Amino acid sequence: MVVFLLTASSACSPPEPVATDDRVAMVRIGTVAPSATSAPATAGSIADTSNSTTVPVPDTSTTTSGVADASGTEASNPTTTTPPDHGFTVARAVGGWLDTYRSPVDAEVWWSLSNPGPYEGDRVVLVLDSQDDWLLVDLPVRPNGTTAWVRRSDVTLSTHDARIVVDLSAMRLWAWEDGVLVAEGAIALGTDVTPTPPGRYFLNEIQAQEDPDTLFGSWVLGTSGFSEVLEEVDGGDPAVAIHGTNDPSVLGTRVSLGCIRVHEDVVARLALLPLGTPVEVRA
């Protein structure tokens, strides 16, 4: 059995100096009709020549009807598309520990996750499938993508409609809730040496920061993902987080140890999403 008291540190580093940049539509917050949302297109990787290379935010993906951009003006010329599938079920631990198993017929506990956890919030895991009285769940452990089974009696279930999509190539993030695009913005991501790992994760922690004037900004949203190149950060597991920033000039650059930085207005809206929200990070 592995007892899992997560001591995680966000995979981030102090921003390197970058000239102030008034980017077009660095952030969009608002409510728009599902038929008029701007969605990411999957693309190839961007090659960098340094650890802090500024990449322009393309104008073609910065507008959605009824959503304000960073300057407070209304955006226009939307790209019409169908939002991605959002529905998901989250399992919330009811006891002090959530025991997980390799299979429904395995009597030996595999991972035991502390609750609350990973910090002070409720311990949640994303449900992937079910079998009789068992649930297949995504685990917030390494390697990324690890799954296990939990007893249905050890959790309470809830269903939600939300999703975050991060496109590393486009350097942009989108978030939907109840079929509606609620946030979009440019991102800063990991360097070539400490890249942000593509994959499918979920939000497992939402923390307000006492001091918003740091590289973490006002909110840190922990995910179930981890850096695939770092063993630890500040003595803890190198968890990949989405968080704000006190320096929006770094957005559109590769500057972190793997975390995803967004505008403060964007992270404030993301912090309203439910725990367990799936996070898809595309290459």
C-alpha cells in the first residue's frame, strides 16, 4: 500500500524580465451562446530558441461576441463551433482516507489518499467508469494518467458540466461551463527544459492566495498532473498548476517550470469551476 500525503509544489519559477506588452485580447471573460464560441485548433509544437521567447497571440482567435477583452471593450467576429463534451462525474471522499485498488478483485490497498487533500480542500477524483459497486478513477499521482478503483461506498458522487482546454502550441486557454464559454486568455507555459506536459488531468485543488502580488497571482488551481522532467520542486512533488500572475507581460512566453500562468481576470473565473473539472492540455 502507498500512503499518499501529497506535498506538492507548483511547477513554476520567477518570471524572467520581459518588456511590457499590450497584447490584443489577452483575456476574455463573459457569457456567450454555445453556438458562438471560439475553440482551439490542435496544432504542432512551437520551437523556441530561448527559455523566455515571446510568441504573438494571433488575432484570429481573440474575439467572441459579448465577451470583453483585456481593455474592457467588446470583442467581435466569433469563430462558430460546437463546445467540447463537458459532462463529468466527480467522486468526493467521505472518510479521512480514500483507499484505491488496482482492480475490483484486488483486496490489497494500492494508493491511500489523504482527505482533506492534497492541501485543505476536499479530496476528489475524476470518475472514468463504473463496475457494480466500484468506480474507475483518475489518480493524482505519477506517472500521469494512472488510474485505480475505489469503492462506491467510500465516496459521494456529483455531476457537473465544465471543461478547461489548454493549447500549448497556440499558447491559449479556454474554459466552458454549462455549455457556455466563460473564459479565454493567453498563457505562459514551461520552458523547453521544463515543458508543460500534455495530457488529460482534472482540478483537485483551488486555493486563494493571501498575497496576490507574487508570480502565483490571486489564485492557484492545482491539477492532477505532474512535471515529467523534474523530480521535485522546493522539496515537494512538481505538480502542474494553473494560476494567475502579478506580471501579465509574461503571457505568451515560455517561462515556468511547467505551470500554466493566465491573466488575473481569467484565473478568477476559473476559480469558480467545480473541483474535478477536466483539464485537457494539448501539445
